[in-house]
Amino acid sequence: MITMPPVMCNGPIKASISFWPGDAQHSAYGMNAVYDHGHHGNALLSGFPILSVRNQDVSDHAFEQRGVLHCLIETPPADIHCYVVHFGLFASGRRRQAQALIEAVEHSAAHGEPVIIAGDFNDWGNHLSDVLRQRLGVQEVFDEQGGGKNLSALLRKLSGSTPTIKPARTFPAALPWLRLDRIYVRGFEVESAQVLHGPVWAKLSDHAPILATLQMK
């Protein structure tokens, strides 16, 4: 197994952000919306070379420009397919966007290749996770933490009940309550996962970032 070097997925970002990685790192940007004073889209920063980039428009209507940025990252043991997503605010649109994501992964990583899917799913009701797990064989990085360590978790264990799996709260960053952001992986062991809290992170985005440490199987 290998330990992954940093891969940062951002969705969405504004193009006016001035900090980008230096020569030792690699980046990709998929533009989703253009307006009078700029544009925004999804981005990926990687410590490994990026072999290819494809940005797929998955907008459900004219008022919400959404995309899936697919990057193929070269690593010594295997290439990794990374998908950075930003889904819409309406449940029906998110279902169609999830289907487009599933089809993209099934087409581009059809033989069980390592996969990382990350971004803003706007899925506060957690209605998309099951279909992504079933169709793509992924797990969310907080899945194994779903049982918790409190009294309720102990009672569920004693009774043989299955723990409720819930993603982390990430929005708003200043006081996270809604579960909007996800990291799904395939072909990796999740060593740790946490949401980064505090005023510094809240100044950078209205979504709190998720930090996960992965090992490739």
C-alpha cells in the first residue's frame, strides 16, 4: 500500500482566487459559469502529475451552472480517477446529476480503478449515497465513523442494530450544521477523516473543508 500525497478538490471556486500551487504541484480548473465580473468552476490541486482533464457540464437548468471535473492522476502504483463535483439545489436535478456522474465513472473507470469523488453535493438529506455505493462500489470517508462512541452507539451494538451512516456537517463553515460535502473513494483504505473548523477556514469558504488520509489498497 502507498500513502497518498496531497490532492485537493475544490467545488466551486471563483476564478479571482490568486493563490495557485508552484512548479512542484499540478492543477486543473473546469469553468462552469461565466458572468460580467468573472467566472467560477471546480478545481483540483495535486502533488502528482495530471495526465488528462475533462470538464462535463451537468447543469439541470439555465439558472444553476454545474459541472463534474474529471482528472486522471498519475501515481507510481496506479493511475487515479478523480471527479470534482458541484450539484444543484433541487433534489430532482441532483438525481439527474448523480446519474450523469455514475455514467461518467462507469465509462472512464469501468474496471475497478481507484476513484476519488469529492465536492459539494448539496445533498443535505443524504439521498444519493446509497445509489453511489451500489453502482460504483465506493464508500464515503466518514462511513466507518457512523457508529460513533456514545451511549446510543453502544446500545445499538448490543441490540445488533445497524448504525446510521451519516456524512459530516460542513455548512455553514462558521457553525456547520448541514451535511453538504462528501468524499467518496474506491480502492483506498480510509485512515482518518475530519472536518477542519475555526475562523481561518471560515474566512476561506462558506463550506468547511474535509481532510481525509487515504492509503491505496
